[in-house]
Amino acid sequence: MTQEEFLTAALRNPANRAITDELRRLALPDAWLVSGCLVQTVWNVLTNRPLDHGISDYDVFYFDPDTSWETEDAMIRELQARLGELGVAIEARNQARVHLWYPEKHGLPYPALSRTCDGIDRFLTATTQIGIRRSGGGYDVYAPNGFADVAGMIVRPNRSANFSAANYATKAARWKALWPEITVLAAE
């Protein structure tokens, strides 16, 4: 699967297109639509399911040097107000402040990041290490592992950062129930 083929499939989901359009209008710093909502849309295209089948939320990552909870909360509310008509759950997180709450929530260390793509690099699965954003007349795509696993419907662990075999197993089991066609590679 090429980047163009991936983008074409991912953007068939009108929520993905609307969110990336709104992120551009909002000019949120270093903002990307990331992860499952993109990959799962492509899986739905490949398996002829409804475009939003199995998508629990739409993740927005951005990088604002202001690491206060109040500023992040205001941005979360702003995105909900702007995109509420979509009727989907949007999870927005400032990647500049993840290190402040992640260790307590997940019991794993998390270093301070310097850009949004650093957060994408730390995803639990290598398969979902993908982000898109509007740029000029098209899209920027960040996909350090390419698109072969997405096209092949392979779920691969990302052992390079804060990996939890238990969390991986839980996520993979949920996905396997929704997309029985996927191949889940072992966490070990």
C-alpha cells in the first residue's frame, strides 16, 4: 500500500477529513490526527465494513509548550465545540505534557517529548504509528513503519517505548473481535 492509497482510504471516513480540516483552521501547534481512527478506517475499507466500524475515538495530538492542564482542557473543549456535530469522541492530548501524568496513570516512565511525532513513535502498536495533517493543498503523513502492516491487517507490537504486554493483549483482543481478519503478532 502506498501513502497515497492509505490517505485515499483513510479520508473516505468523513470524520477524519473534517477533523484534519478543523485542525488546520484552528492552527493548533504541530497538530496531527493519529492512530486507530486512520488504520481502522482503512481496515474497514479493506473488509467492506461501515467506515466507522469499531472506531471508539479519534485521537488528536498536538504540541503546545504551555503544559498547564487548564490550557489543554480549554483546547479539548474548543475542539469539542467545533467538532461536536460529528457525533464522535475526540481525544485531544498535548504531547508536551504527557510526561506529567503518564507514569501515575500507567505505572511506566515517560520522558518529556520535543514534538508531536515523538508521541506517535511511542504508540503501543507499530501498526498504528501513523499521523496525518493538512498542509498546503494536501496532507503531511508521518508513518515511520510505512503501510505494509496496515494493508496486510497485521498488528505488530511496538517494543521500542513504554511497552506493556498486558495492554497490548487487551487492545489486540478488542481489535480481533472487531476485525477477525487481522493477524496479531505475539508480544514476546
